[in-house]
Amino acid sequence: MLLAVNNYAKKLPSDINILCDVIKDSLKHIREALGITDECCLFELKVILNELLSNAVRHGNKNDKSKYVNLTIIKKGNFLHLTIEDEGQGYNYRELLFRKMKVDFEDIFSLSETGRGLHIVKNLCDELWFNKQGNRVTVVKRI
């Protein structure tokens, strides 16, 4: 994939211990190369990256350090497109994201650890797309 100069692409091994540095590097690029300095937006991007990269390593690649996660960040006008793809078999994201939830306060806290982060990501971005297999996710966020 050919990326413009200001876009970002990284292939990283499935090692949970390097995610903090990858996220810091990604946010540095977003801040410096793309000129995004809004602290609220950067915090939301940090949460999104942390959740999706962690999911890719833990759930997608099952912590197998011989497998990789690809991250791309592309700026298109007033939007950032963040794509994370793992080498796992994928999963049924529709079941997780679109299951019926009551709107009362108690149900929010009863969500299991698995899936809660994806609901947070969904609420922090403008669009969320998955490939058919469920091992690649693209987040679109207005900047």
C-alpha cells in the first residue's frame, strides 16, 4: 500500500508489552505530522488505539508473537481513518456490537470485560467498519 508522506503505517509483532510505545509513536505522528493538537481529540484517539490494538494482539492473534498487527492512519480532509488488522481468524463483531441492550444504568456496568471496549470505541468515533472476516477494523474520526 502506497501512503502519502503524512500518513502512517506500522507492522508490529503481537506483543502486548510494546503497545504503549506504538501508541505514543502514533499519537506523536498525529500531533506533529498531521497537526492535530486538540487534547480531547488526542485522548479519544489514544483510547481507540489502545482498545483496538490490544484486541488485535490478545483476541485476534492470541498473543502469538510470530503474528503481526498492521496499523495505518490516513488523514482525509477533516477525518482520520485508523485501520487495524490482525492475522487471526476474525470474529462475529455484529453479535457483539449490535446485541440488544437495555438503556438503564445497570446494564452498562453489566457488560462483560470482553466487548465493553468496542462499545466505547464505537461511541468515540464517527464510523466503525469491519471486513467480512472480522479481523480488520477501520475507525473514522472527525478531527
